[in-house]
Amino acid sequence: MGELKEQVRQSPHGSHIYTSSQTRQMNMAVLYRANKKTVSIVVFIVIFVVISCVAFNAQLPIFRVKTDFTILPPYQNSLKNSPQWYYIECFGIHNFHSFTMNKLSTILSNWKDSSNPRCALLLKRFSSIFSVTEQTGQVVLPQLFQDKVRQWLGGGKDVLREVQTQKIVQVYNVLTNEQTAFNSVRAKRPSGKTSNSRNDVNKLVSETRQNCDFCHYTSMTAADIFGRVESQHSFSTANTFKIDRWHALFVPRRHHPLELTEDELIDLFMNTALTWFDKVHSIDSSYRYPHMMWDVLPGGGASQVHPHVHGTLTAGHYYGTMQNLRVAAESYAQQYPGSNYFTDLTEMHNALGLAYSYGNATVFAHLTPRKDNEIIILSRDACPDFFRLLHFVIRAFVDDMSRTTFSAGMVLPALGGKDSGGRMPALIRIVSRGESSVSDISSFELFTTYNVNIDPGTVIETVKSSIKLRGWPLPKQ
């Protein structure tokens, strides 16, 4: 058979009818043009997204995990001057007794007028961290409601005037984005007090002792793949329900959470916890960042009455809340090269009369606390004085303030190289918890601002008294 030639035929209407070969060629041409256009659009989108992400991240580095930290000078806990010096030289106040939040605006106003260059330098640095606003909130109380308010607050016309015109102080840390509102009147409002007396706690401890898993830890708790860390007064267990690859519990042998002695507390952290962190780091050196979290009693969020401290070692960076402090310290170092954020933060609180040093560690009542009675403890490294201060703060809470529930969060310097960038000091944040029959965590703390009703000045005075009572003789600075 000869080769068949395909020809173009003409329809009765005059239009062309193409052969199947020509139709395929035309379809391929159309498809090529469509694909070429699609590829061009995709390439354009990819380039646009890449450029946008680079530009966006360049402007807002907080949205990516920061790894290039500056090598900071070590944290220094020795205080430069006494609060009395600052009140006289910087604030022009000669009769300093104790700090209150209601004095903060006056202090800042006087501070700006100081001609002392050391005062001016510290004020400049204070202002680069903290923004302070003072507002007046007014309410109108109907007559019937006035009677009820008097019953709530137990007072006369002076109490009503205090409610009708309220002084609100807000402190905002521009580096950590923490903000706290202080209003002394809110502390007096009815909140459904719950019973957390020592007698109630003692009863709860007695009822839970016999069936306590931690009291029978060898058979009733999990172990890590390398076993347990054990010391005289404490031991470790693996957390059965982990939040991270390396997640343990550090547990005192004593069942009562409010009766741990100073020696038992130091043993728990210095012997058991630090040994566990070193052991895990020796197994996997990429895990370098130590955390500890401690909730006491159900009102503080604890699942069991027997005291137990959560410990995790993470890779890459600290958990978000504590990493924010690290990022803040880096931002501060960019503003003031050669300065340590935590050293200067301690000195600012000392200037106001909110700090106290004990040997190699320092404690201060925070200007932007998350909850009532927040205390921060700092030291260059995890040392006995650091944990002694924790013991004195706990005793102040339990014995002096009758606060039987509390929560604490802690980070330690990264393992595996003391000269690495962005080195954190040993740091503890501890707050009192659960003093009301309603939850002490609300939408305020979860989504907006922190509301604290106990003045930091009152907190630090109680803690200083605890240190002087229980830590005597004081160690040499």
C-alpha cells in the first residue's frame, strides 16, 4: 500500500476541517503555551515569597529562632551602691524607708532632675527597658452599692473615696513585652478565699502518704534509660508522660512539701538535678539547655502532694518564655555593648530598694511580676547560695506570709561551653499561687496583661527579713 497523505478538507460551510495529525500539533502548541505561562506564574510567586520572607524576617527577627548571640560579660551580683545612696543622690529623697509602687512616678520625676552623671546613666538604661504610666480610674457608686462596698472593705468614707478614685500604675518591659498593672484597691476586693492553712495541708499530707507513688518510687515510678540519680535526700525518676525527649522528675524523699530543710533543698538541686543534667548531656551533647519547673500542692497546679520538680534538657534553645529573656539580653547588649542585661536589671531594682544580695546570688522583687509576690533569684552559676536564697524565699512565703502554694520556673547556664554566646545566668522566678477558691489564672494573664495586687516593696521587705533570720551569719560578698 502506498503512503496515505492527509489533506485539509473543506466543509460545506466553507470552514476548514483539519486532519487528526494537525489537530494533535495544535493541541500540543496550546498546551505548551499554557504550561509556559503556568511555570512563569509559579516562578514569580516563589521569588516573591522568598524575597518577602527575607525582608519580613530582617525586620522582625523575633519570628525566627535566634542563634547568633553576642558573647556577654558574666553576670555580676555585687550591688554597686546602697538604696539609700540612690534615694539621696538620684531621687532627692532623704528619708527612705521602703519602696511602694505609688511612689514610682515621683521617683522617676526626681530621677530625671538629678545632676549626678551616674544617676543619669542608670536612668537612661532604666528607660530603655521600662515604660511606666500612672492613671486614675474613677467610678460612681449608687447609695445601696456603697453600703455593700463598705462591708466588703470594712471601712467608712475613706474607703469609698479610695474606690471612687483609684490609682493604677502600669509597668511595661519593652524588651520582654511583659506588662503588669498594679492597683492596691483590687487587692481588697472579695475573691472567695479558700482554706490553705498549714493544718489543712498537714491533713492532706497525712491522707496521701500511704498510697504515694513517690514514697514507693522504685516500684511505682519510671526510670530513664540510664537508670536513676540518687542522693541522700532525693532521687530522679523519668516522667511517664513527657513534654520533651529528656524529661525527668527530681523528688525529695520527704513527703511533706512545706517541710523541706535547707540541706534537703540543696541536695535536691545540687546533687540530684545537676547530676541528671550532666548525665543526659554526656549521652547527647546537642541537649544543652536546662530547665526546672516546680508547682506545690493542688492550688499551685501540682498533680501529687509529694513535692516533685520537673526537669528538662532541650536542644537548640530555651523554651519560649525563658528564651525571650535571652533575646532581651541580646537586644540590650546591642544598645549597650559590653553590658549584661541581668546585671543592670539587678542594679535598677537595687536602686529602688527592691534587691538584696546573699553571697554569690541576688534576689529582687520584680517590677513586672506575673503573679503576686514574684521574686527573681540570679547567680552567675547554679551554686549553693543560689538555692539557699530559694529556701529563704519559700520560708518567707510559707512561714511569714502564710502562702502555702507556689510555682517556680528555673533555667541554668547552657552546658558544654561557658564562652558560648548569649549565656544565661542561673535564674529562678517564683510566685505564690492559689489563694482564692476561683482559679488564679484568668484571661488577663493568658491573653493580655498581668494584674498583681501585692506591692513589690512589701514582698522584698518580707524576703529580706527571712534572709536575715534564717541565713545568719550572712556569707561574705
